[in-house]
Amino acid sequence: MDIIRKVQEVEKNIINWRRELHQIPEVGLNLPQTSQYIAKQLKNMGIEYKEKVGVSGIVGLIKGGQPGKTIALRADMDALPIREETGLSFASQNGNMHACGHDAHAAILLGVAKVLSENKNKLKGNVKLIFQPAEEGPGGAKPMIEDGALENPKVDAVMGLHVGSLTDAKKEGLVMVSYDSMMACLDRFKLKLIGSGCHGAYPETGIDPIAMAGYFLSNVQAIISRELSPTDPAVVTVGKINGGFAYNIIPDSVELEGTVRAVEQNVREDIAKRIEEIAKGISKTMRGAYEFEYVFGYPPLVNDEAFTKDFVESAKKIIPEEDIMVMKKPVMGGEDMAYFLKAVPGTFFFMNTPKAVDGVFYPHHNSKFDINEDVLWKGAALLIQGAIDYLEKN
């Protein structure tokens, strides 16, 4: 099968699907319009599918003409609560926005579905199509797995991709792969430092939680700078502080929220332990108290080395070898594709699709983020080639 030619024949469909999805962005686990749209397209293609997997996820199944293994291809389809400012003719008007490229991911997978369903008799094995909600939060991969997305038939391998302006290089269609840890965990913590309120002119009559927060902010960064090896990537960021209500009053408490990113599970667990120990030590030293909550979110995303090496060989059939870049180090963003890759071997790759708005290449999660639609067919071709080669080999 001439995969490049077959995909280019449906390129206009992919772009159209992306634009129609772009106009109906929805947030979180409940995506009624988006799910209905995906289901309609699969139905039109004659693909069997199951709805409401993990709340609003959809799992399609393409059965090959010959028996074999099953590979899953995953695309997230949720958006963000951002008001769009791209000026596109098909811009969202509902207050949400596909500011992370998930509309393109879903459209690419629909393109894959169309090509493979029309050539299913040539397939050795099965291809599952996983359309997932809530990647941006609270997480849709885990609920889908718990709801049987990787069963009946049992999935043996999985692939996925992410588009956008993913590197400083503006080269379109550049593919980035990793043979091991690719992305960090996505954890969250909440801390309440408890003191005793009093008049700001008489601090000795109370216990100052704002001072406690200052010491905490300084000391918590020492975990990264002095307790971890410089070769173990990790980040602790406090992004929210709430305390006090008047300039001359020491409050009873201060609340902080932050995130932790790490690419190794043991480092992740050590950081969680140390944050609480520091909070406990500071609050005790300053005669206060504390309340602490740590949420272990998405795990680190780790690709299977053998599978990824095979994928690279498949990718060379679609794009020039010089357009494939092996990442030398992971990125600190999180992705709940990690749950699928913990369950079965596979790979996740980045595809660079930069497009300027008003002369600027805006990053993900920006109200002016956009993608180059001319590159999307390559994503579909890469997934198809990788899936076919895996099934043929196994």
C-alpha cells in the first residue's frame, strides 16, 4: 500500500475535521459535542465503536483481514478554558479553545481511521482507535483503561503523537522521539501553614504564617539545588499563594499550591516526602502547624526503547531521516499518555507544526496558538506506517 499517496488523498478531510472540531472545543471529561462528532465520522466510515468509555471517550476497532496482534492509536480531544484570539475564520466562539492541538490529534486519527478502514483486508491484526477526553485535566487515560479500553481485544502496543511549536527550530514536520523517559510526572500539592492572627504592629502576640511561607519558599527550592543529583531533572513550582486580607493584620493562615515535575519515580516520591518534611519543620520551629496534601497525578512518560527504534525505521519510510530528531533529554511537561505506556509497550512522539499568528510563533496554552495544517497528513502517515509495520512484524 502506498501510504503517503493514500493519506494525501484524505488530507483535505483531515484539515476539514480539524477546523470543525476547532469550533466546538470542550473541557474535561464530559465532551458531548466532540464525542458525538467523532462517533458520527466513525459511523460514516463503517467502523465499529464504543461510546462513553471513561465518561466520554470513544474506542473504535478496525479488524484486519488476517489474524494478528492489536495496536492502539491514541488521540486526546479536549480543549482549554481559554478565550481564542487567533482571528481564524473558524475560531471558537464559546469561550474555550483548542490551544494545545488536540483538535489536530483527533483529526489525524480520523484520517488514520479512514485509510485503514478502507484497506482493512490488507491488515494483519487489529487497530484500536482511542479518542480520549480530559488530557488537560483531570485525566482521561486512566478512566478509559479502567473502563476496558485496552481489552476485547487485548492491546499489545500503543502509539500517540503531539503537534505544535515544540522546539526552537521552526522546521515544519520535524519529528522528535525518545528511547526512554520523554516527559515528566504531573503532580500537585496543597499546603496550609497555620499561625495565629494578630495586629501587625505587635507581631510578638501572634504566630506569623506569612513569615513561615517565606521560609518555606526558600527552603523548598533547596530540594532541587542541594538534594538531587544535577543529572536528575526535576522542578518544584509554587504557583499560588493566598494569605492575609489587610496590610496591618497578620492572618491566621496562608495557603499555597504548587506542582512537582520529575522524570524518575523514585525522585518524584522523594520530593513529595521532602516537601512535607520542610513544611512540618518550619511550622514546628515557628510554633505553628500545617496541613498538607500531595496528589500523585500523571506518571512520567516513558517510551519503550525497542518499539521506538522500530518506529524510527518506519518513520524513515515517510519522512527524510534528517527530519527525525532523537531527544537528548526529557521535557518537564506532563501527559497522561503515560498511563497507556505503563500498561503496554509503545511510543509517543512530537511533530513540529509551527505557525505564526501576527508574526509570532505562540506556545501551547496561549490564546493565539495555531498549527500548520499542511503538515498534519505526515502525522497520519507516520501512525499508519508504524502500526502496519508493527502488526506485520508481530
